[in-house]
Amino acid sequence: MITTIRLTAAQAMVRWLSVQMTEEGERFLEGIWAIFGHGNVAGIGEALEAHRDVFPTWRGHNEQTMAHAAIAYAKAKKRRRAMAVTTSIGPGALNVVTAAALAHVNRLPVLIIPGDVFANRAPDPVLQQLEDFNDGALSVNDCFRPVSRYFDRISRPEHLLTALPRALRVMTDPADCGPVTLAFCQDVQAEAYDYPASFFTPKVWKIRRPEPDAAELAEAIAAIKAAKAPVIVAGGGVIYSGAEAELAAFAAAHGIPVVETQGGKSALAHDHGLNFGPVGVTGAESANIVCGAADLVIGLGTRFQDFTTASWSLFRNPERRILSINVAAYDAYKHGALNLVSDAKVALQALGKALGSQKWAAPAGLQADWAAATAAVKAAPSSGNALATDAQVIGAVNRSAGRATVVMGAAGTMPGELHKIWDAAQGGYHMEYGFSCMGYEIAGAIGIKMARPEADVICMVGDGSYMMANSELATAVMMGIPFTVVLTDNRGYGCINRLQKATGGAGFNNLLDQSHHVNPSHIDFVAHAAAMGARAVKAGSIAELEAALAEAKSATIPVVIVIDTDPWPSTEAGGFWWDVAVPEVSSRAEVREAREGYEAATALQRAD
């Protein structure tokens, strides 16, 4: 006779989630972020309150940003643990769609549980219900389908018996990993069902390490052995695999230069002998020179995003081939690459064994030249500087950083400048640049600090991104989560303003003074942050910034340091072309000139 336990569907879900474990004996889902509404407060809310001691619930101020915190947590945990998010139906649910897309692009696990319409349809249309005139089964939660790796609608209590294991299978699969959405009909949340007691037996989810296919491995070995000038492009998959030590040893043993994507930066410490720095559009000259000459580009855990490849204009050697090593076949087969579908750590071990003592001579002098170039732009300014540059701000933060520092950001000027000139300790870099979502920064800092409480987390954010989403600063204060926010105020969207000018456009609608206004904008960011409970100060110079950073290290709540910066300069050294289409026809001579340069650059792109 099967033993059963009578629970509501919501109670069963929470109970089941609380006993899904990692190999290290921890809950895979650390807890859940929740903003309650009529679509989840009575069912899911009641179940969460009853389990609050074994499955924590945290309250956010915005659905999108609390999901960002959950995603950043999973990224900081190298996808080995995750968090869940629950919202009401309607606008609460739709606020999370952007975050779901962010997780999907970055291959990061998060469990999204939005309330849904009534399965029995008795009160149709319920408050916030979207009525599709041609599809009675549609709700706003169907917007999650294209941005979820797995989507299900819980319209009967027993659906949980299959939906929940499928959800965790996706979230713990290294190849399929990404966001899962379980749209939970609000009447079903409250319905009772006799669940098998065995359903709630604790389960350990093991993260698989797929072994390479023998034939693919043999081809990869042959390609590397035959290469005259190989280079390794290290992506986020190196970090998620935990293959940092293997990469360091492999590069050193065989003399193969390593360059780093945004996702892969800090897989190696910046001063590792074979780390040639960041690659691509926001890359180092040292890295891009090596990539331009390479006859074999070994992608290791990278999806070859356009910033990495300089829109496929970077790898210019006529003889070059791509070897893509990736746990996901979808990524391994891109651009006609020679593919090796495998976990990064396993692949490096197998390749290293096969290569034996074979070693290449890495170019000399490039790294030292790049170090000198970055040191120059990061140096403290002379007394004559009216406004600090973003590079000088980064220099001050870099000088104050230690091995426990994790610098993070997401959009605007900071991703490009940090990727290019930040000297990262191993594991000291966290950038959301797959989706480059403005507003990720402060919520993301919360998630990182929750995942790595020992870390000195520094959030680099511009005024434009801060204005997009800052409410979780109050959440961090409330929860006692300390980190440092360095808020650079250049009075607008400085990064896009520079891109606008570089493509021949007139300054328009980016800087506040160049946007439509009746009254000039004067935002007191110090007063704003202080009003939410943070410790906030204004740094009038780089020297004052360094002093404030030192003082912030002992804080027990978030510290916000505001500094005015010049919106125009960016680091000219390094970098590479990026495909941003310039109009073919324009009345502006600057645009026509930019178009000529654009056409010349596109001629260098390679689709193969």
C-alpha cells in the first residue's frame, strides 16, 4: 500500500523544493525571493510561511531585480546552487521576463514561479488576467516560453509530480542549464491532493561532467598538435566547470596563450604568465594581436559572442581554424567549428595528457606593453583634472582591492572599461554582459554577497543604470548585506553617447543636458542612497574616493560612494571594431564618413 500525505499543491511544492540537495549536502535551492499579490499570497504564501525555518523567503522591492539577485547568486556559486522567485500574476509576473531572458542568455539557473489564472475559469476574467480573443488557454505567463529553458503550467495538483523533477533536471544540467518557469494557477495552489510520501524523500542532484567523444577528441588533438600558433579563448564555461587550475596548468605546460571573454575573465589571475588579457571589442592589444595571428582558435567554454570575436573580424589569419570545446553542443557547433562536446575540466585533462611535452613559444613583450598602457590610464590624475575619467576611478578601486575583492557590473561604460583594464585576482570578476541589462548591478551585488559572504563585493554602476533600478539597496540595508557601490555620475548615458558620436550621429537624447527638458536635471545621489538607509558619501576627487573605499571595508551595511566623472573619455588603447550598422544615407557628413569606415570594416568579417 502506498503511503500518501495530503497537502495543498503549494505546500507540496515548497516541501519538495526544501529537500533537493547538492553533493555537498546543501539545499540546491537556497531559498526564494517573493513579492506577494492575489495570485500567490494565499496559496504559495501560506506554504512558504509554514516552511520559513527550512526554506527561507526574502522580500524584494521589485520583481525583476529580486530575480537579478537570484541569478547573480547562481553565477557566483558557479551554477552549483540556485534560488527561486515567486510573483503574482499580471504585471508582477511580466516584470520578471527581462530577468528570465538575462538568465537564458547567460545559461544561469533560476526557478521562476509566477501565479497564473484560475484553472477552473470560474471567476474569469480574474484581476490582471489578459484575455486573448482567439486563445482561451493563453495568459501573460506564456511570455516566459521563449526566455525559459523549460516551461510548464501547473493546472492540476498532480502536475507537480512530473514538473518539479523536470525543472531541477534542467537547472542542474550543464548543457541545458537556464531559467525554468512553472506558471502556477492560483486556485490549484490551494487545492489538496494525496501525494506519495516517497515524493518527498531527499534527493541529491549531481552535476554531470560529460566526457568527450573519442572521435571528436582525436580530431581535436590532431588539430592542436598541427597548429603553429594556437590561442585559447577562455569563456564562462571554464569557471562553471571549476577548471581554473586545469587551465592555468595546461597553458603553462604547453605555452599556449590564453585570452579572456567577459564571462571568462578571472578564470586566470591577471598576472598569470600565459594570460594575455581580455579579448575582442573591449580587449587588450596583447590579446587581440595574438588572436589575429592564431591559426587555431581554441574556444573553451565560450559561445563566441560578437564582442569576443569583434563581430567575426578579429581572427584574421587566412589559415585559421576554430576548435570549440563546450559542454553544450549548440555552442560547440557554431561557425563551422571543429567541435569537442565536453566538460571543460575533463577536456583539458584529456588534451594535456595527449599533448605530453609538446610546447609552443608564446609571444614575448606583449603583456608588459599592455600592463604599462593600462597603468597609465588608471593612474591618479594630476591636480589639474576638473573631472575624473572612468578609467581613473577604476584605477582607484583597483588599488584598494585585495584578493578577496569581487568587482561587478552589467551595462554602460563599466563593462567595457573593467574588461579592458581591471586587474582581476582569480575569481575576482563578475560581469553580466550576455544580456548587458541595466539595473542588474545593485541586485546582483546582493546575490554575490549572499553566495560569497567572505568576499569584498564592489558594485560599479553609472548614474543611468542606477536610476533604472536602485530599490534593492533598501533590501540590502534591511537584510544587513554589506557591499560597496561606486556610482559614477556622468549625467546621462555616457557610453551610448560616445557610440552615437563614433557612428557620426549628433549628441541626442543620451546626456541629460542634450535631452528634452524644461528644468535642468540635478539628482542628489548621496541623499537618495542615504534615504534608503545606506551609508552614502560624495568623493570630490580620486584621493577622496580612495579614502572612502578604505573606510567602506568595515561597514556592516551597503556603502554608496558617488563621484562625478567626465562622460567623454574612454580608454583608447586596445579594443577592436564592433559591427554597429551606420545609415547608408544621411544629411550629416559625419555619418557618411562613418559609413565609409563601416563598409571597409565589414569587408574583413568572416562567416566561416
